[in-house]
Amino acid sequence: MMQQKAYEKLMRQCIILAKKGEGRVSPNPLVGSIIFDDDFRIISKGYHQKYGENHAERNAILNAKENLAGKNLIVNLEPCSHFGKTPPCADLIIKTGIKKVIVGMIDPNPKVAGNGIKKLKNAGIEVITGVLENECRLLNEIFIKNQEKNLPFIAIKTACTLDGKIATSTGSSKWITDEYSRKEVQKLRNRYDSILTSSNTVINDNPAMTCRLKSGRNPVRIVLDTNLKTAADSKIYNDDGTKVIILTKKNKNKKYPKYVEIIECPVINKHIDINWAVKKLYERGIYSIMTEAGGTLNNVFIQTGLADKLIQFTAPKILADKAGINIAEGETRNEISQCNNLTILSTKRLKNDIIITGTFLH
Ligand code: AOF
Ligand code: ZN
């Protein structure tokens, strides 16, 4: 029991370490690893820092300044067993003489999927699995979705009043949430491969959709612009070395900056086939998407079942504008049983606002 608690404490540290790789390791998972002795003295730590580079376990082993025979290693994801961009971590662990490995979750990558643990066990290493499994799965929710569905993970970010409004009927939305919330959004922009918005948001708000965090990086910006209505000098198209993609019905040879990629999408009932578009984005290397858009586009992702997660910043304000824009703008519903349901992952109070995070139940 005591030992279990100590493992959980170390696993929490692995998760914190792993998060240092946010924004740099996609499409690989976030992984942190710690080597320790039987008295729980930490010998070394490592995390996966950059796509294509050393895995967390290898970095932890390389960082150790003593012999590792008879020591323990903890890691939030099963050590790999395959030759990818790097050789198998399981082989390296076996070579060091480490005697016990504690794992958060099985690797959903079909190339690994339990084989790493098998390898370790066959070499006589004791393996303990499932320590803080839920937290580890949440940490790598993007990686899990990618591996299991071959689709990008999609989060819908909204900022609304207590009565669920994201703007007045005239389109005014600045500012519903406070500066603490907006700073938090910057962190989210660093976490996701891309930000997706609509032509209406670009035209009405002219957002830059960049990440202004000190050590952050800009996400790819994606604009769903069915009829190419957005102006070429909109801030979202500013050149900062990041890819920008427009999803449209027909490329009309309208002049956009040369680094803007225009993807022509098939149309269903005058609307872009969003299922097709999302698959296409995945093929183009977009493994996660955060939408920052209006109620209409939010609802498209909710109704198609493409949305995985809702991140809702709620401000202690009541707009009471009957014609105001809702977080999701759909057709008239008569029954509560027609709701889209979520499970709450977390609620967090910032200064004035609260962030509600939920997973969509499909
Ligand atoms: C990582 N970092 O710390 C661990 C990973 O192409 P490779 O060699 O980088 O292998 C990527 C796969 O390795 C990844 O899909 C996952 O299954 C496994 N573990 N990956 O990028 C790590 N431990
Ligand atoms: Zn590995």
C-alpha cells in the first residue's frame, strides 16, 4: 500500500516531466521517466523532448551517473519494443540490469501494444502496470485517439457567459472572459497541433491565433472558408513560418500569401464535408485540432461526433440577450433527451472565470 502511494507520487512527477514536451513531440506521445532505488531515492530523470529524438526511458538511462543494475524505472507509457526512429527502449532497459519497471498504461501503438512489457518480463524483469492509468491516458488522449482511430483529436474551446452566450446578437464578444483565462488559452494553443476557425470569426474578429507564450510555438492555423470570403491580409494569414491551411469548396485563384495551402473539399448540402476534411488534415500531419470558432461551427463538430473534448471558459456574467450567440447553434429541439452528453473531466477556477472540461459521449 505504502509502495503503491510512492509509485503514484513518482508517476505524477513523470507526467509533469512528460508535459515539458508539449508542442514539440507530436505525433509521438508525451512521456516522462524516472529511475530510483529501493529507498525511493531518485537517480535520474528523462523525458521525450522532441519528435524523432530519444525516448524518455533512454534519456533517463543516459542521464544516470551510476550503475543501474538492480534499480527501478517508472514511466507513464509502456517501453517500446520496436525499431522506429530509435531502437527499442525495452532492450536498453534489459541491458542496464534494471530489475523492476512500473508502467502507467499499455502503448496503444499496434507495433508495441503489450510487446514491450512481454519483452521485459521474458528477461526476468518485474513489471507493474496501471499506476495512475486514468491520468496517464488523459495525458496522452491525443496519441490514443490517433492510434485507435487514425483521426485527429478535436477539442472545442469556448468562452461564454453563465447563460452560455459567446457573443451578443450584433457580434460583440470582447471581452467575455478575463486576462487570466486568455493567458490559459495561450497554453492550449501550444498544446494542439492546430487551431481551426471559421471565415466568419476571421472576418468579424480578425484574430491572429498565435501562441504568445515565452517558450511556446505557433500552431498551424486552419480556416474553414467555404466561399473564400476572408481577406488575404487578415492577421491569421501573417507569415510567421507556420503552415496556414484554408479549407474551401473551390479554389477561385484568389491571391493569398504563398505559404497558405488551399485544400478543395467536397461539399454536402452547400457545406464542406467535414468528415472528409478532418481525414485530409490527418493525412497532412495534423494530429490534433482545437477549434476557436462560433456556435455554428462548434455545432458541426458536436453533431458529427467528431468532437472529443469541450474546454469551456465561463465568465460570471449573464448576457440575457435572447438573440445572442450560443456556444453551439443548432436546430430547435423539443426534448431534453436530444441533448449531446458529456462527462466532466475537471472544473477549475481561475481568478474570476471557471474552466469546465468535458469529454463527449458518443
Ligand atoms: C516516443 N517517446 O518516450 C516513448 C515512445 O519512431 P520512434 O522510434 O520515435 O517511436 C515512436 C513510438 O514509440 C511511439 O508511437 C510509441 O509507441 C513508442 N514510445 N515514443 O516518441 C517516448 N516511450
Ligand atoms: Zn521507446
